[in-house]
Amino acid sequence: MRDCVNNMSTGNETVTIKIRDREYTVRGADDKIQMVKVAAYVNQKLQEISGSSKGLNDEKTAILAALDIAGDYFQLIKEKEDLLREINNRSQKLILNLNTLLQ
């Protein structure tokens, strides 16, 4: 993360980040810390892809990183849905047990 962030401006939600040795000034609705974390994550994925697949140009590296990030995102959505389903199932069982005990 220290390599991603070069300068953080104050007063608004604008942050200068460094990804693959290029600086970008980004502005967003998220707070600065969140934008820095996102930039660090993107930079990490780009480094992983370029490190494991030598000879890729920047466009192909970016596309593979985007696909990897999207895969992570959809995996988290699935895990969240699974957890919510488990919470719902356990809640229903607890409600049934409570109703049985109270009758």
C-alpha cells in the first residue's frame, strides 16, 4: 500500500495514487482510506498478473486483472448469500424451537 499512495490532498475526497509507476488523481464518493485500499488492491492484482504472465502488454494485463477482481467480487457475493441463507435457516430453527417451548 505504501507504494500505491504518493500524496493525499486535504479538504475533499481527492487522492493521488500510484499504480504501476503512474500517478493518478482520483476523486470519489468514498473516503480517502477506502480509495487508497481500492488502489492498492488494483495495483496488487496488476503486479500478480504481470509477475505470473511475462510478456503481456498493459491492456491484456489490465483485462486479466479486471477479470480476476470481478471473480473475487462474485465469489464474495456468493459467500455473502451463503452466509445469509445459513443465518436465515438457523433463525428459523430457533424460532421453531422457541415456539415449541412456549406452547
